[in-house]
Amino acid sequence: MNIRNCHIKYRCTKTWENLIETEDQNIKYCNECDRGVHFCSTANDLLEAMKNDWCVAVDVESTDDLRSVRLLGDIGIEIPRE
């Protein structure tokens, strides 16, 4: 997924595999922050997460070695600075 005009407010050090499974395969529970983490596979999923201030997991391409990385964190809309 191509993510633009966003910034990571908080990048989590946990991995998707270490979160607690829920009944919804696209939501896992983090006992450290006591929040659900929503996997976003589409731009619409990500927009919905931003509107609801959800923690997210997204697959992004690493620029270091061109591998896919699942990034966890709290994402926000970037406001241009004047």
C-alpha cells in the first residue's frame, strides 16, 4: 500500500505476531497499550483507522533491502508546515 500525507505519531516496538488474537482476524489486542490494533490492507481501511484514532498495522516496503515489513503504530494526517 502506498501511504502519503501521513505520519506515524507513535511507532510500536511489538510485532503483529506477538499481539493477542481476537475474534476478528484483522484486529489484535495489545496488552501494553490496552488497545486494539487494526490491520489495514487498503487505503480505505487506513482512512477509517485515522478517523477513529485506532492503532494500526500496515505492510510497507522497506527501503533498506526491499522486503515487506509490517509496521505497527498510531498514524495521523500530516499537516503541512508554513
